[in-house]
Amino acid sequence: MNSIQLSLSVGFAATLLTLPLAILAAWFLEKTDSKARPILQILITLPLVLPPVVIGYLLLALFSPSGKVGSTLQWLGAPVAFHWLGAVVSAAVVGFPLFVTSISLSMREIDARLERISASLGASRLQTFFRITLPLAWPGILSGAALAFARGLGEFGATIILAGRIPGQTETIPLAIYAELDSPGGETKIAWLVFASIAICVILILVSRIFQGLHKRKMESES
């Protein structure tokens, strides 16, 4: 598998992995008054401000084959460290804050009266979530998915520490570019990888903007 295909596979897997967690985290932040909200917000924001190398080191410490979590996953046949799954986890962690932020903004703009009416008609909080909140927040979910995918696509520091650079297995686009810097004649391959990265990210940003626009128009039409 070449670096572009691998990066796309990693991005899709990371986005699907974090989708339910991002929705749950956004709902908890926007629709509850729990005292744990500030703590969760800090934890979600950390991957945005921590150096990627630090994130990679922390993930490696968590998923190391010599640790309890890493050894258990390895025994289950799903090793993370120095494996394709390591690249997925790295992309998921760095993209997660953008995912949650986009969904939170979408949920924040939902008219609270709709949810109150649903509750007054006897719907449980879970029923209200699936019937009102989630359907109205879907443009933000898709927009966040595109942004998280784009962010994970470009991750380097966390990926190279947790997954390593194994050609055909963990060598994503950024790692392939790094490998070609000192390679004779690597400029051509680097140029192609850079072009592919820019093209993919531009498409994802445009998709995100389209869904944001759809959500904004939908909210304006219902107000």
C-alpha cells in the first residue's frame, strides 16, 4: 500500500473510531450542566496545544507492548505500538478536538425550545437526543468529520513515535516526505506527495464549509 492510500485508510479509520466519542463528548459539553464539563473541555483541548512529540510519547507509554494496555491489546491481536493501528490512534487523537468543537457549535445553535417540547411530550433524554438533537446536528458532525480527517492526515510527530516509519504499513504521507528528504531524486516523489496532500485537504475544507453553510441556512429557516 502506498503512502497516499495508507493515509486515506488511516484517516477514514480514525474518523470512524472517534465519531461516536465526539458526538457523546459534544452532547455532554453542550446539553448537560455537569461539574465535570470544564475538566473534559481541558482534556479535549490538550491535543491542540501539546507538542505532537509529547502526544506520541504519552500514547507510546500507554500502548507499549510492555505495559498492561499494550500487552492486552497485543494478546487480543490488535497491537497499537509500531503497527498500522498506531497511525490510526495518532490521527484520531489529534483530530478529536476539531471533531468535538464542530459538533458542539452545531448543537449549540439548535433551538432549545424543540428539545423542551420533546421532553414535555414525555420523551426521555435519550429519545430527544435521537429524534431532535442528532438529526439537527448532522451538518456539524459531517463538517467536523472532514476537519478531523484533514488534521489526522497531516500528523507526523505522534505517528512516527507511536507507529514508527514502516514502509507499506505505517509510512503515511508526512513520514514518506520525511524519508525522501535525504533520498537521491526524492524531490519528484516529495512534490507529488505535497500536491496530493494539498488537494485532499482543500477538498476536505470545501466539504466542511459546504456542510457549515447548510447548517447555517437550516437554522436560519427554522428561526
